[in-house]
Amino acid sequence: MKKKLLLILAVLCLPPNVFAGELKPFGNIPISAANPPTEAKVELGKKLFFDRRLSGDGTTSCATCHDPERHFSDGLPISLNYPTTRNWRNSPSLIGVAFQKFLFHDGRAASLEEQALFPMMSAFEMNQNLDFVEEEIRAVPEYVAEFKKVFGDEDVTRQRIAMTIAAFERTLVSRDAPLDRFLLGDKNGLSPEAQKGYEVFTGKGKCAECHFGEKLADDRFHALHVPENPEHLQDPRIVATRRFVAKVYHYEAYRTLSEDPGRYLITREQNDWKAFRTPALREIAGTAPYMHNGIYATLQEVIDFFDAGGGPGNTVLRPLQLSPAEKDQLRIFLEQGLTGKPPAFTYPKIP
Ligand code: HEC
Ligand code: HEC
């Protein structure tokens, strides 16, 4: 009796997400009240997303690392970079990004409007000066006319640049994935093997404890202790990137930092040491390599990681003891179930 009461109390005290492990089909795209979309705004944002003027040396657009041909990711373990520097993290797919509560692997940006200026300013990504880019865009008559159409006057500001890009990014959803069809009642939506994998995903594999909802992620951060890539630890360019980011976040020991501290850099909560945001799993079959540092080349390796109970020293995961057949079913579910029809897309003409 007492035990039962304690259990009920424990359940009541848990954050609401913990038992919310239900998978949902992609619904309507959330609308930003502060930045309502219009067709003209989305079109302008699309042009800017593909415009290499946004980078300091004019070689790189947002699409360089978020390529429509690769589900708006870049297919590399760690992403591309400004010449002579190196990035330190994997480029996330932007499909379904409108559904994210926190942006970046460590959740350091809260809105797409805020996020868009980070890569432009980042010394190891686009390395652009924002005062300068405003003038570059303002010097192009076609852009000036479009800003006037969208905002009512000709002023080209960094905030407006970010608003249009964000409006474009929110349109990036995929539709009608096999999982969506299955969840909407089509029993043949998933193949029989993928359905078995769905059972493992939501059952013995415990994946749906963190990967649920429309995007298959819980808007939380977990310290799974994904291994560091030893090559990255040594590369002086990545050492510089790591120290630079930590320095920007006022981490005192930035010069002796030898690994990616993840969410800890933002919150300084001990629980957040090496914690990363649960990634969305939409389009997962096409966005290898995996994890914040791209350490795993295949879904098989990711499944083996979870089956083994996560990385050394983590206190979040336990070994799953999945059979080889169950692991195969899980892989087939991830490979076949989560890829939808890509957003309707035509490349813009850059003025
Ligand atoms: C040089 C490669 C590169 C370029 C250029 C780049 N990004 Fe990214 N992008 C990344 C990487 C790497 C991350 C993850 C960084 C992290 O989590 O610390 C990221 C993260 C993001 C995210 C967060 C996605 C999520 O799920 O949290 C958005 C949104 C985004 N980029 C949009 C843009 C926009 C808009 C531009 C152009 C203004 C741009 N990116 C330019 C590499 C790039
Ligand atoms: C405790 C929460 C939690 C559970 C349980 C969990 N995951 Fe994850 N998953 C995460 C986090 C956090 C990451 C990102 C880790 C990182 O980047 O360092 C992740 C990463 C992934 C990735 C890589 C995604 C990408 O884009 O890089 C895949 C695939 C994945 N998980 C599948 C699964 C499967 C399959 C299961 C069940 C066997 C599972 N997860 C169980 C939290 C969880």
C-alpha cells in the first residue's frame, strides 16, 4: 500500500514529458506570432539562405552546410568551416526545425530569428561582419525592393535578414512518411519488419522515452557520454574552435578544456556536463553521420551504442540486451519509417 502511494507520488513529481512517449504525425507548422510568414517574406528568406554574400569571403551560404540535396544537412561528421579553421559539431538537418524548442546541439538559441545571426558571425563558419553584410544587401536594388515589399520600408537590418531566413526555414517540413501513414491508421503504412522495429522503439528499446512527439524528440538534454573523436581532440584548429566557444561563454578554464562540454557551457549545471539535445529523428536515414560530433557513420553503430547502455560513465542509459533480430528491426524502422516527401522546392535566383 505504502509502496503504491510512493509510486503514485513519484509519477506525479516527474516532469510531464517523461511518460509522454507517444509518437505523432507531423502536424501544422507552428506560426511565429512575432514573425508571421508571408509568401514574399519566405521567398526573400530563401534567396538570403542561398546567398554567399552572407559569408565574409563570399564562398559560403547557409545552404553550403544545410544542403537541400542532403535533407538540409551536409553529410559530414563535423560540418564545413571558414577557410583555415575547423568546425567542431555536426550540421543538423533543418527539416522540421520549426518544431524545435531549443536550437543547436546545446540549445543555446531559442528562436530561428536569434539563431540565424550566429553562423554569420561565427569565426569558424561564415565569419562575416554584420554591419558590412547589411550594406552589401542594401547595395542591391532588387533586395531593397523586396525588403520594402515585405517590411513596408527599405531598411535592411540584421534583424530583418534573420526574420526572412527564419520564415523560410519554418517551411521546411517533410510530409507523409511511412510512420505518419501508420500512425494515421494505415496498417500497411510501415512494412511488417519496420512495424516490429516500431515495437522495439516504443517498447524494449525505450527509445520513445526521449524520442517522441512529432519530431521524435523531447526538447531535453541528456548526458549520454557519446565518445569524443580522438582525432578531433588533437587537431589544433578544433582545439582553437572549442576554446573560442568556451571563452565566448565565459568558461574560466577554456584553455584547458579537452572535450565538448555540451549544455554545461550554457547552464553550468553539473547534470548538463556533456549533455546534448535529443535530436529529432525525422529523415534520419539520410543524415549520417550521427551524434553532435558525427562519431557514428551508420545507424547500426548508433543502435549498438544504445544497446550497450551508452557511453562510459553515463548514468542515463542502461544496457538493453536487444537480440540481433531486434536490432535489425529497429534499424529497418529508422531506415524506412521516418523519411517523408521533401518540402516542395525550387532554387532561387540570387540577385
Ligand atoms: C559552415 C557550416 C555552416 C553554415 C555556413 C551554416 N550552418 Fe547552420 N549549423 C551548422 C552546424 C555545425 C550547426 C550545429 C552547431 C551547434 O550545435 O553548435 C548548425 C545549426 C543550425 C541550426 C540549428 C538547427 C537545430 O536543429 O538546432 C539552424 C537553424 C541553422 N544552423 C541555420 C543556419 C542558417 C540560417 C545559416 C546561414 C545564415 C547557417 N545555418 C549556416 C553549420 C553551418
Ligand atoms: C535518455 C534519452 C534517450 C534515449 C532513451 C534514446 N535516445 Fe537517441 N539520442 C538522445 C540524445 C541526447 C542524442 C544525441 C547525443 C549526442 O549528440 O551526443 C541521441 C541521438 C540519437 C540518434 C542520432 C541522431 C542524429 O541526428 O545524430 C539516433 C539515430 C538515436 N538517438 C536513436 C535512438 C534509438 C534507436 C534509441 C533506442 C534504442 C534511442 N535513441 C534512445 C537521447 C536518447
